[in-house]
Amino acid sequence: MASALEGYINHTISVVTSDGRMIVGTLKGFDQTINLILDESHERVFSSSQGVEQVVLGLYIIRGDNIAVVGEIDDETDNSLDLANIKAEPLNPVVH
């Protein structure tokens, strides 16, 4: 997986963690155990009654053993989303 992440350096990515959090930020680096360093990051907190809340995290490190999914975000599409009006159930933890 580490070699696949090289193409994501300095791009906006979304990370879903094992405990059900969704964190979006710019990938600045990673190591052999897939620990990720994200800059300008924020957590997207979903709610079925309110819009998506974005909690600013800034520079953030995510441990590799807590990562479930990593994907690249299309900045243009992401910026056009009206997150205040998107309602969804919160993500559940990933069960192995």
C-alpha cells in the first residue's frame, strides 16, 4: 500500500478510520507502517438530523493500524458540495 500512497503526496485525501471517523486533509508524508501526516485537515462528522460538521484539526497524524480506507478527493467536486445540507447516519466502527 505504501507505494500506492506516493501518488497522493500533496493531494487532498479522505481517510476513514477503524473507529468510524472521516478525516480529510492534504497528504504530506507517510512511513512503512502507513502512519499518515495530513496538513490542513478536518474531521467530517455526520448526523442524520443536521448537516455535516467540519472540525478543524490542522496538522494531524493518523496511525497506520487505525486506517480502514484511503482515497483521493477531487477538489473541484468537493468544493461544490453543500455540506450544511447533507444528512447521513454517522459511520460505524470497522469490525474485523
